[in-house]
Amino acid sequence: MKKPNTNKIGLALGGGSARGWGHIGVIQTLNRAGIYPHIVCGTSIGALVGAAYVDGDLDRLDEWVRSLTLQTVVSFLDFSLNGGLIKGDRLIDFFRNHFADRDIAELPLSFAAVATDLYSGREVWLQEGSVLNAVRASIALPGLFTPARHEGRWLVDGGLVNPVPVSLCRAMGADWVIAVDLNSDLVGRRFRQKAAKPSRSKKPQQAKTITDSVMAQIQTRMSQLGINQRDAADKPPAMLDVLATSINIMQVLITRSRLAGEPADVMITPHLAELGLMEFHRAAIAIEEGQRAAEQVLPQLMGLLNQSGKV
């Protein structure tokens, strides 16, 4: 029995911090192939990229992220020791000033972001109100960004409960769901130092990593507050490395569990384990890999959609 030809394609964009720029390459490749989703749902960085796409700002976002440098990324970090290392106000203020903030109901396509209620642990679907407020709540990575206050609740990153929001796409009426999982190759694979592996980007390598810069600023801030880290001959991994790796493990396992019960029709899995949590300035690598991963599944996707009469 054939499914009714309702022609609703959903795109579920997963979380992944700096790896999230890979979503740009995925969407660009799908659009070039004539595939335009009707419903876009995002978790964390997936919510940010998804919102830009739905609002017609993907090309502007592409241009901006490719221009990012290590210094630019660090300049957005407004450090805090109250609820998270970074308040996130500078980043959201930048988007508010350079990208139009609209009501979700006014967007040309159906859009929603996923967040987590910090105290109840419940999954929260943000489907109305300010786009930027929804994105801010969805990207509030615990320990890194401070939680977002929304309608009397403190919300944090949606990746804690639904890292790849296939279920939300289905609930919003998608007949077919294309999902992008940015974390499929993380667990069990060591992050390689950039010096040990040539970059796919044509830009020269930065001498300092984003983790080095962030940790230097954190250590300065802690010193100012009289909180000094002790020196040890056998130092443990840096705090951000521990945080990033722990979050990666958690999200990979949650993603596997959720997708086992709520599978997408087509999975796109860019391999971006070489990118660190905060390496947003390496956008060209992520976008290129997103394009490659999407191109790899295009034959399967086109066959599926043509068979169902959707393209």
C-alpha cells in the first residue's frame, strides 16, 4: 500500500557544536539536487543552522562562518562562573544585530528547536515565539553556556534528550525524514592534533587551538577570582577536553537509542571527529564534509523519493 502523496519532507539537524557547520554543506547539496524540506527541526547548533536556512539566510551564514578566525571566536566568549563558563549574550547579540529575528510562526517553512527542561529533564519543543530565543535555549550546552530562561523554566541544550530530532519532524507532519547525525564517528576514536593530520581547508593552520585560547582565558579569570589550579607532574586532560568528551559520549549513546526506536528514512553522517568542541573557525572543513556526506546518500535518497512520487 502506497503512502499518500502529501509531499512533506522533514529535515532533522543534530547537535554537535563546531561540527554543526557541516549542516550548511548538507543543505546546500540537497537543494542543488532539487530536494527542499518542508519541515526543519534542529537541536543545538542544528537549531541555529536550521533557523538560518528557513529564514533564507543560509548563504549569509555560510559567508560569515567561513570568515571566522580563532580571534573572532574568542571575542564572542563572555566568561561567567554562574551557571556556565560562557553567558552567550555576545553571540546572540551579534545574531540579533546581523540576522533578522522573527517569530517562528512567521517563517516560510515549519520550524522547531529542541531544548531540555533543566529541572524536570523533559524534552521541550520550541515551536513559537522568537527564533533567536529558541535557538539560544537549544544551544545552552551544560557547563559551557549558561541556561536560558524561557516561560518560567530554565532550559539547556536539547542534545541531552534528543540529539537528532527525528521524532519532532514526525510529530510536525513529515512523511519522510532526512536526518543529519554529526557525532556518529566520535566514540572510540581519538581526536588527532591538527599538526598530525593535514587540514582539508586551504587556509594556513593556526598556531594555537581554540581550547588553548579558551583555557588561557578561563585560567586568567580563575586567577582573578583567587581560584588557582594546582600544577602536577602528570596533568589530567584540560577541563574543556573532559567536558567535550563526556558530552560526546552521552550524545552518541542517546542518539543511538533514540534512532533505534525512531529511525529516519535517510541518515547523513558527516565524519567530523577531528573538529574540537569550540573550533568554529574551521568552518570550511565542516561544510566540505557535510557536502561529501550528503552527496554519498543522494542516489539512495533520490530513488526513495522518486519511488514515492515526492520529487
